[in-house]
Amino acid sequence: MLSKTPLTGRALSRIRKQTVAAIAAACALAILSAGCQSARVTQSVVAKFPGEDTNAQLSFWHELAGHHLTSNDDAFHGILLDIDGHDKSKDYAQRVATLKSRGMLKSSFDEPADTAIERGVMATIVVKVLDIRGGWAMHVFGDTQRYALRELVYRGIFPPSSPQQTFSGAEFVGVIGKIDDSQISVASNVPTP
């Protein structure tokens, strides 16, 4: 039965504290139940421009630069275009197999095509493309995502970030440009016989 006595200041304060605590607990539960999910890219750029000709490649890069996220599929297509000048792979599975066969991706890599590329994954590929040996940490721990990324940030190829961060299309295209600049710089410093 409800009491007809009015709430005192202490009782009202206690109810407010309990209400605030309940709301905070509900918010924390909602955040924790959502968990850490990988960002998904709804539309692949490589699916829109799959050709090998120059126009398809230019359209791919132009379109990708305007996207908010870069998918694994688009990133692997882009890196193959950059290092080989073409991507003969018919689909994502072939791209992954090609990169694994070259030792650029770990054999355990199994992320879906539509997952946004993480900077750590891309960093391990880039240090192999550029044949970067790194500092003491890479010598001791190998080309882990963390230390590969730190080395590329140090060299100005990647922006400061964490291995779990993703790339926007413009950021990814910018990194590809810096990879090219780095390769040109290394090639111009090689003495001619």
C-alpha cells in the first residue's frame, strides 16, 4: 500500500541517486553488449570497376578516394595494382591467396572482404612491399601489426594511429601515394653501375 506521507529531502535524494545509478548501469550494459564489431563496407569499389584497363584503374582510385571506409577487398586490389601494375585476381579469395603466397599476409588471415581494412594489417603488408627492416622492436618481435605501424608512422608513410583503426578511402589513396614516393626515393638513391 502506498504511503501518504510526503518524501523528505533525504529520501528524494536517495531515489535520484538510485535512478542515476540504474541509468548508468543500463548504459554500460548497452555499450558492453554491443561489443567490438568490425566496421563493414556496404559497397565494394573493385566490384564497380573490376577491369584491368587504365580507365578502370583510374575510376577505381577516384571512386575509392570518396569513400568513408576502405574494405579489405578494395585495399588488397589497390595494393596489387600498386606493386604489380595490375590485379589478375578474379575475386577476393584469389587476392588473399596471392598476398599469402607472397608472404604479405599471415596464413591465419581470414577476415571477410567487406570488413574495413585495419591499419595494422595494411602496415604488415607495406613493410614487406618496401622491404623495411625496422628498428630494434621489429628485430626483436618481428613485423607485428603494432611495430610495423609504428615504423611506418616514424617514416611518415602512415598517419599516427593504432593498429585497429581503419582507413577512409582518401587516407588509403594517400598512403599508396606515399608508398610510391618511398619507392621512387629509394630507387633514385641507388648508384648506377
